[in-house]
Amino acid sequence: MGQYGLIIDHERCWGCKTCEVACKQENRIADGVKVIQVSEDGPKIVNDKLDFRFAVDVCRHCDDPDCAAACPVGAISKRKDGIVVMDYETCTGCRDCLDACLYDVIAFDQERGIAQKCNLCHHRVDNQLLPACADNVCLAHCIDFICSEDPI
């Protein structure tokens, strides 16, 4: 079985944040909580030119996810297709996964008292649809959904 994931071309990103909006709408993410985030670096002068860079931060769906190993109740698991999912009904809000994530891409929903992360819109993928962030919403076309035979 292939492994699903996202490939992000950070050089093409111009910070429109439509990926953030699409994710929030698709997954009904609360205000103040982001499981995909566009971060900004700049403006600053680089080689006598004005430079402004953007980076898309989202779960990498690691081959051996530290967040899953750190969860004391097993709320995070890796599917056979490589998607690392969080069961929000099982999450106790201990935040161990936040500390374990090497990429700092797990958020905490204060209102619900649970951690949240990108589930790669597995409900869409299971129905042969693209994740919301990769479904032609990115104006710069910098987010691609892939299926690889190699672990991501």
C-alpha cells in the first residue's frame, strides 16, 4: 500500500493562507486553533534586497511518530496508508504529544481541552478526494498531495 503525504514548495508560497481557511472550514477547527499554519519571515534585507518568505507548517505524518509514542491513552495512531490520525474522543488533553512533536505542529484547543493535529483530511482521502488544503485552494499551487510507495 502507498503512503500518503503532502509535499510543500515553500519557495512558491506567497502567504495567502487559503490552506488555513480551507482546513478550518473542512474540519470545523475552533478560532485560535491552527493545524496548518503559514508563518512569515520578513520583511528583511537580504543581499541588499527586500526579502519576505513564507513557510507552511503542518504535520509531517512521520514514519515513526513521536507524538503517538508519547500519548498515554493511544489517541494518536498511524494508519497503514501513512496518515497519522488523532482520535479526539480519546484525547485527555494531557499535552504530552505537543511536547513530543519535533515540528511543533500540534495545537491545543483550550475550549475543548484537547490536542488537535492535521489528520490529512482522512475522511476525504477515504472517499478518493484530496485533503482540503491541497484541493486546488492554494493560489500559488504550492501544496501537493502524494501517494508514494516509500514511507514519508
